[in-house]
Amino acid sequence: ESKPVARPNLLMNASFEKVNDGRPAGWAVRTYGGPASHALAKGGRTGDYCVKISSDQGSDTSWFTEVSVKPRTRYQLSGWIKTDGLGTKGNAHGALFNAHEPQTATTSVKGTDDWRRVTGTIQSGNRDKISINCLFGGWGRSTGTAYFDDVELIELGPERGAGPGAAGILAVVLNHAEAGGG
């Protein structure tokens, strides 16, 4: 009987337990618009810490990290979000995880909610590095507070339709024929 293969989390410090100068090691803040407060908060879903983003006026901002990926590969991005009075302005999505570039996102959380797991699928395209965001706002501004913890990025396999392409297939056929493979 075969056991499922455990796939490693590609994100470092994904539960924010490693701390440098009061900030999660390997993570930084990026703001697209509007004032917000960013903090390492006690009371993570697992462990001691999580990251927190709050805004009274409305903000589009994130905690983010960079990760190396394989080109033309699918990944699952997931994590846990807790919200307190999270409202949205304009086209804002609320609290979610997303990837730059390519622009891909998990489902989002709004209102007041206990820890909820959200997931989404990312395709790396031609990239070998992407940015993963604990996103507050997202294509608009959010108000209230969101907590993020236990972020995970795991490899799923090649992108659909990401085979060798016609030129690659032709090369295999020609090499096979030249080798006398008929």
C-alpha cells in the first residue's frame, strides 16, 4: 500500500515564529495605498505568533516574502486568516493570500471570523521567483483588523498544457527514429 508523498512547504518562517527586531524574519511590509499598522502579534493559530494588519481609514497593504519556484509549475497556496470588523471599500476583497506575479489569490475573509483556512492555486508561468502576500485590501482598501498564520506553498506538479510543446515532441520523435527506434 503506497502512502501519499508529503510535500514540503516552500515558505520559510510560515508561522512567523522566527523573529528579528520584533518583526517576522524573512517577511516585509509592502503598502499600495492608505495608512495601516503592521505588527507581529501574540496568539497565533499555532505557536506563539501571527502577523497582524489594521487600518481605521482603509488600506491596501501586505506582509510579503519572496520564494523560488519552478517555471511552468502549479502550486497550492493556503493559510489561516482571522478577522475583526474587516470591512471593504471599492473593489477590495478583504483579507486573503495572493501571489505576485502572476496575480493569483485565495478566497477572502471579511467581517469578524475566527481562524479560517483559505486556499488557491498558482501557476508560475515563466517565473522562477514569486512574491507571496498576506494581503489586506486587495484591489481596493479594507478597514478593521486581520491576522494571518500558517501560510503554506506546496508544489502540485506541471502546469496543465505545460508539456514540451510541438517542437519538443518532434525532437523526441526524430531522436527516436535516428536511434533506430522505428
